[in-house]
Amino acid sequence: MPELHISISAQPIFSIGGFEVTNSMLATMVVTIFLIGLAISGKRYFHLKNKPRWVNFLQTIVESFYEFVAGISPQHAQKFFPLVATIFLFVLLGSWIGLLPGADSIGLTTVHGFVPFLRGATADINTTLALAIFAVVSVQFYGYKHRGVKYFGKFLDFSSPINFFVGVLELISEFSRVISFAFRLFGNIFAGEVLLAVIAFLIPVVASLPFFGLEIFVGFIQALVFATLTLVFINIAVSEHH
């Protein structure tokens, strides 16, 4: 009977000049190339009257998400939309790619056991941590861009001991967002992949089908939460601090 092997860390599948490429890195590259190709292909048809159905579907998604962003940040929707939409789509597809048929069964056998070629990009803590750092840095960037140096005054306020203490708490909260972003996304997606692997191992094919639907929903919710929180934090950063 085959053994069930679950690895909490991404597994290397090949190396380039001593640099190991893991299955989550490969999944990240596949998602990135797909999104770039989708954007370039869709742009060619956006201004035509008779668009292909997939372009109409893509345009509907983009317009709906833009309205969602405008509902949260009406004054800056046009500026924030590209960043927030990119985060949403990357997290969504990065979570779903691990659910593709054969994602966990097509791979190679190494000295460490069987290694699948693809693993959910967001099921790797390195990917979610990088996304979290990028999101929090983007918050600081937009805060500085819109309010200048005075944006950082909320972290360094020496006008009184209370304000100084509040500034320290603000600084700690910024770092805590990185941890919250990274581990929330990683924990939910990785737990879902483990659940599917265990169910498929115990009762192949039939029993895991309902859980696939659940994980598709979880991937969507996590992408929406990650993008929405990023948008809310950016919107707060560009607003006047009281």
C-alpha cells in the first residue's frame, strides 16, 4: 500500500546553477506567465465590438472588481485598482493551481520520496510571506506618496509620552500585519491541501469531490480577504491621521 507523504515545506524538483527550484516556485511561475498572457491577449480585444466570450467574461470580472474597489476607496480607486486586482488574481490562481487534476499525483521520485511538480503557490510560507511583505510595503509607499514625510509622524510622535507609546504600538501593528497576512493565507490553503490529500488517500476519487468545491470557495475567500485588507490599509494610510 503506498504511503501518504505530506511536506509542510516546498520540495525542490530541479536546480539551475546550484539554485533549487521548488514545486511552489514552478507553480508561481506558471500563474505569473498565465496572468501576463491573459492581460496581453485580453487587451487586444477590449476595444472591439464583437469580442470573444472569454474576453466578455474577463471584462465582467474586471469591471465588477473595480466597482468593489471603488466602493471602499472611491477617491483613489483608479490608482489602487491595478495593485489590488493583481494581488487578488495572483492569490486566487496561486491557491487554485494546487487543486488541478494531477497536481499532487504527477511528479518525480527522488531520494526524499515522491515530489509533485506543482504545489499550491500559497501553500508555501515563503510565497505568502513575500506577498505579505509586499502588501505592507505598498501601504507605506502609498502613505508616503500621498501624505509625504508627515505620514511617518504616527510612528514617531515625541510630543508627549502617550503619543510616543501610541506610535510604538502603531509600529508594532505594522509588523504584525505581515505575520497575520502570511500565516492566515498559508494556514488556510495548506490545511485544505492536506485535507484533500488525506481524504483522497483513504477513499479515492468519490469522497474528495465535495471537498474540492469547498477548497475552491476557500481559495476565493482568502484571495478576497487578502486583497480587501490591503486596500483598506492603503486607504487608511492615505487618509489624514487623527
